[in-house]
Amino acid sequence: MRRIARELRDGFYVNLGIGIPTLVANHVPLGMEVILQSENGMLGVGPYPLDSEVDPDLINAGKETISELAGSCYFSSADSFGMIRGGHVDLTVLGALQVDEKGTLANWAVPGKMLKGMGGAMDLVAGAKRVFVAMEHATKDGKPKILKTCSLPLTGVEVVNYIVTELAVIEVTPEGLVFREIAEDTTVEQVQALTEPRLLLTAGGPQKMLA
């Protein structure tokens, strides 16, 4: 999540999805003012609280306890989604079950599990200015999560800008998936073996992913 935190800029309004994306809050660079938004109606979300700092009344959209920063404010979810749909979120980081080679995202329907709804992801991919996916590169049984075509119900069509995993940083472009950065102790061949579509390489190959 440190890698995605490097994409943040002063004054950004940022929404972090449930799960892995919430860890970005712990890596906002010191001295940078980034306003984290939670779609259940909060601006000014802080990092995960210590046990001694937990306030059970402060939760994010995933019902996890969170901290608040100075100047935090609270409002209805209607106002929160008005902010998202109005194009006021600079960047959103979402988890994914599948992403395809055109940046189409599937992240809300978990096979075999009871569903309460898709949350705010459909609004976020339509309203945010940039969409990052933060996920594990493959499933627990080693199957690719980056596919030629998603097979699960879709969240948004051709909406993802970047995919960041523990192995790689991949940019979604009109020409295909460009392999921008690679993790230490990983090879291009290993990443490609866990990725269904063919990854495009730039001259000189992918750069080393900085922690």
C-alpha cells in the first residue's frame, strides 16, 4: 500500500475501499494533506486506531473502526454519494475479485456467499477521477485474477486505470495492460504466468517496484 500512497497529492480527496485498500491510510506521506472520504458519510478519516484509541461509534463503510483527524466532519450518505457522483473524488482505491485487460472490474459478488449489496463501488468507478485496484495477484489456489474477460457480475466497464498487486504495477491503456513495475525477487515470467492476458513490456522492461 506504500506504492499506492505515492500516487497521492496535497489536497486530494480520496476514497478507500473495503479490505486491502484501507491500508493506504497508514502510509500517507508525512506533511501531505490528503482528505480521506468514507461513503457512509465522513471526511477526514485517519489511520487505523490503536486498541487504546478505538471509538466504537467511528466506523468506515466496511464497519471497521477508524480514527478521525482534526477537522473531520460527518454527513448523510446522501451527501456522501452526491460528492462521489458529482466528480469530487480525485482517486479511489478498490479491491477486486477480477479485472480484465480493458480495465473492467468485478468486485462485489462473492461466489457462494450471501450478498448484502454492492456498496458504493459502482458509483465510485463512475465518479472518481482515477481508479486504482489494490489486490492480491492471484486467488488462493493460484488462479489469475487479471483475466481476458471477467466472468463475475461487473462493477464497471473499462473503468480501472492501474492495478497494483504484491507482484506488479500494471497500467490499463487502450493498447492493453502495460507492465510498469515489478516486485523484488519476482520475474517477468512468474508474473505473466499468473496473468491471463499478455502483458505489454516497455523498452528495458518493468522498473523495480519501490516499497
